[in-house]
Amino acid sequence: MLKNKFSRRNFLQQTGTWAAAAAAVGVLPNIAHAAREKELNIYCWEGYNSDDVLDPFRKEFSAKVRAEGLTSDPDAVNKLRAGETKVWDIINVNNPWAREQMYPEGLIKPISRERFEPYYNKMMPAFKPPYKWAMDSKGKELLGMTQRFGPFSFVVNTDKISRKMAEDQGFKLFLDPAMKGRYGLLTYDNWNIYHMCIAADIHPFKKHSKAEIAKFGEVAKQIFNGAKNLTDDLVAMNLALINGEIDAYFTGGTYTASPARLDGAKNIRGITPNSGPMDGKGGIVWIELTSVVNNPNPSALAEDFLEYVQRPDVSKKVAFAEGTYNPVTQMGSSDVLSKFSKEELDAIQWDSLEQEMTNSVDYDINPDYAEMYELYSAAKRERKT
Amino acid sequence: MAGTTQNSKLQWLRNPGVLAALPASIFLLIGFAGPLLMVGAYSFMPSRSFSLNQIPTFENYISIIHDSYYLSFFWSLAMAVIVVILLFIICYPIAYGMAKLFNKWANLVTALIAVPILISENIRLFGWVLILLKNGILDGSLQSLFGVSASGLLFTVPAIILGLVYVYLPFTLFPLVIGISMVPDTLKEAASDLGATRWQIFREVELPLSMPGLMIGGILTFVLVLGSLAEAKILGGQAIVMIADDIESAFTFAQNWPKGSALSVLLIALSGFIVFLLFRRVDLDRVIGRR
């Protein structure tokens, strides 16, 4: 009798019935919720997803951590918009997105000021609290933690174009007829639009007149037509620069030049123009902000992770994770700075970082991006090679 | 009686074929038709909207017609036509050898051609970058051996064509092998006995009878090249912009899902139209040997 009672078919039927009943009274959601106590999903620029960064966290918090690298800020934000707030717990994108778009759209949620502001006090002077990009527009809520940052304008081979000449000429270098066919264009489209604005003597982060937008379109055409190659792969671009295929590339900086520099190609250098149309400044600096996603079934580990990456050893790992190498805001503390070797500091152009930051404005949203993008993509399609 | 009629109406539901096909059909409906419908619906939403709860509009299609997207469609179509023609010329002799001449070596040749497919396309293309790069493997070797430079090959339209031919060769070759192997040797012998020259045998016997394989390989390659992206980006330095690149940009940097959807719909319609036209000339039953 007992044997009959627990036959395979009977067992499956019983399991099915109990599962259905449990789901009906809402037991299953609770089980799922309980499972997220030790689960964390991270959507980030490469680096935070490296095992060097994540494995110690997994071990210490007995956590199941899944991390995926993103390929562009807008793409990542679009994924959250498309409903992936249910998937991710942590998102790491560049500075303007949190304050200007993700928080107003309810895609991320604030973190505890009490818990995290002391960490801002230890950062480099430019990031002391309340740090604009980490706060909501009213200045009340803390929206995330800064870590990696870097000047981002263009890159040259200093054996072919001197650093001084590149810094003095700024983006005008790419409008010089002598440069036609001698430079590549890294297709980070949003950055290119900002940099083409600067080349056209236009402030990229202000509202533009029709004449300014038309001027942008002309400069975009000129820069596309003068480019030897277009690629979204920084390794391919560095390779072309090292091999002499090109002498410079439009859109780049510490982020893209550092892997080549650490490999010994010290002649590859990110350049920040000495001057430009942005209140006299000619460069842009990006700052990553890591925020907690407004997940309807949140992970209990999200804020723990934000705190974990502030540790000196982890900060260093984030700065020098696989792919690209970048300064971190935590280098304001000698505990963190002392962890970098001379070669590593040279790879991230530590010697000129302060000057480059002074000559740069913070990355922001361009109010005419959509209109300029149409002109930009038309110039790309209609490129004369 | 009413019950009986009802039963007979629903009789088809009990058909084992229908029942067996039901899971796959549901899966296809959700996983294939569903996303396509979503793309179709988004293409009629106002520019830069992220929801389907808007008043439908044709503005995306109108803007595509007014802008220079015809250039991307043209380049994608041109690449597809050129690559298919080149692959026919390259693959026919290889396929003939594999089907009729190589005998036991045919398996080895198949393996040699098929194995690279297991490696990521981007990695294989990057290998070509190292070969074609200025001072790279080809240029460096030619310079040191013969004092001749071969720089300037990378970031050009021919480099894109090279990449496309290299990547899509197996997709033309294998259907072609099947097509050629379907041509009975006895027919060629009969033609020869009746006095046909080697060229006449090829033109009037082999080519028409291997046409189904040729068409399948051609269509497959044509559609894949039409939607290709990596070759123009990695080897071509985007010397030309393929339509797939415009679609990707619309969904990412432009944050314009409706325009990306409209471009996708047009690409699907274009591929569908061409495939429909070509398939009217191919008897699939013959290809798979049912008749």
C-alpha cells in the first residue's frame, strides 16, 4: 500500500498540487524573496565584473553574484527602461544618467547618506560631499558612489604629434587639412557629438541655436570625411596607432590609451586641450556613478557591495581591472594611492591628471543631442573615403 | 446531434500531428512572432518613445525616406550581391571536388572548412586585421622579403568583401555540395555519349540540375550578408555603413527605438521579398530528395 501511495506519478501529482496551492497563497514569492538575501546582479562597465573584484565579495558574503559588462550608457539605461529593473541590483554608468534620467524615471533608488557620505570625505578634493553628480537635482538624496573617472578628449602618438602641439591646437587638430587620412574615429557616438561641438567652438552641454547646430553638422562632415577608419574597438584603434596606420584618434583618453601605455607604448597619450569653448575649457571628464537599481524584489547585498568597493585594496582592483585602467576617486586617500606602482601611475597619466581635470568640464547631457545625432549619423553614412 | 457536430468540428485538435506541433508552435509564437510583432508595433510609435501606448504614426518611415538611409540599404544590398557572386565562383569548384572527386578526402576538407565556424567571428576577423595591418604580418613579410609594401589594405571596401567572403563561405559551400551531389553521373555520361562538350555538359546538365543547391546557398548567404555588421566594422573601419549598423545605432546611442524598429521592418521586408521571389524558382521537395 505504501509503495502505491508514493509511486512516481503520484509523487508528481502531489508535488504539482502543493506547488499550485503554495503559489496561490503567495508562499512562492516569499521563497523567491528569501533567495535574494544572498544574491546580487550587477550591470556595469568592465572592471566591476572581474573575478578579482567579485570573488572575495562572493566568499565573504556567501553571495551568488552575477555581473554583466555593458557596452554603452544609453543601451544600459534602455535595458532598465525595458523592464530589466527586475533583473539588476546595481548599475554603473557615467555621471549624468543617474541624476538627469534614471532617478527621475524611478529606475534607481537613493542610498543611505549616513552610511556613504563619510566615504566621499576620503575622496580626492573635487569629489567632496555633497558631490553634484551623486545627488538628486534637489540636493537631498544620495544616488550612488563615484569611483573611476578620467579625462576624455582625444589620443595621439607623441612620436608623430607632440603633446604640446596637440594640447595647444585641441580638437582643431582634426580640422587641419594636413591631418586628412591620418586619424581614426572611435565610434563612441555620444562622445563624438560632444567633441565635434567643441571642434566647432560650441559648448556641447548648453541649448544651441539653429546656426550652431548647422555649424556642428558641417564640422561632423569634415571630421568624418577626414577619418581614415572608424571603429568602436579601442584595442583595434590603439593597434592602428602603434603600427603607424594612424597618428591620432578622435575621442579617447586615459580610458582608451592606458592599456597601450601599460604595455609599454608610452608614446600613446590621451590629450586634454588647453582651452576651448566651454567657459574657456576644452576637455571633458567622465565620472562613473554606481547606483542601486529600483528592483521590485531587491537584493539585501546591494549597499554592502557599494561599501565593499570603497576598500583600498578593492579600489585598486577596480582601477586596474581587466580591459582598461583608470584613476579612482579613492586615490585621494594615501592608503589607496600607495597601492599603485610607478608604471601603473604612468599608464593612467597621473603626472598630468590634475592639469587635465582643471582644463575639463564634467560630462553632461546635451539638450540638442537628438537633433545633432541625426546630422552625425547622416555624416557617417555619407562619409567620402 | 449538436454535440456530435461540435465533436467533429474539434476532431482536428485530437490529431496527433496537431498535438505534437502544439508546443513548438506556441514556442515559435512567443519567441519568434511575438518579438517581430513588437518591432512592427514600435515602428509606428512616435520618435524616441519607449512605450507602445502612443498614437501610431508614420513619421519614422517618412524620416527614413527623407534621410540618406538609402545609402546604407544600397551598400548592404551591393555587398550581398557581390559576395554571393564571388562565393559562387569560389565555391563551385570546391563543392564539385567534394561531391564528385575527393572521395575519402572530402570529409577532411569538410572538417577543415567547418572547424573555423566554431571560433567566434570577431576573433577570426581580428586575425585578418593583424594580417592586413600596416607593418602587420602581410605588409611586414613583404617588406622584409621583397622590399614591397602592402599597406593600405585595411579599412577599405575590398577588405570588407574579403571578410564577408571568408566568413560566409561555408554557408554557400555546403548547400552547393548537396546540390552537385544530386546530379546523377549517368546523365553526364549520356550527354557525353551524345557528343556534348565538357562546357555543354556543365552548362546544360550539371548547372541546371545543381541549381537548387546553388539557390539555397545563395539565398542563405545573401540574407546573412544583408544583415551583417562585424566585417564592415572590424576590417572595413566603416569605410561604408551597413544598414545593420544604422539599426544598432538607433537602438543604442540614438535612443530611438521606433526608428530602429522601422529600419528593421524595412530590412526584414526587403529580405523577405527577395527570398520570396527566389524561392518561387526553387523546388524544396527536390532539394531534400522527396521527389
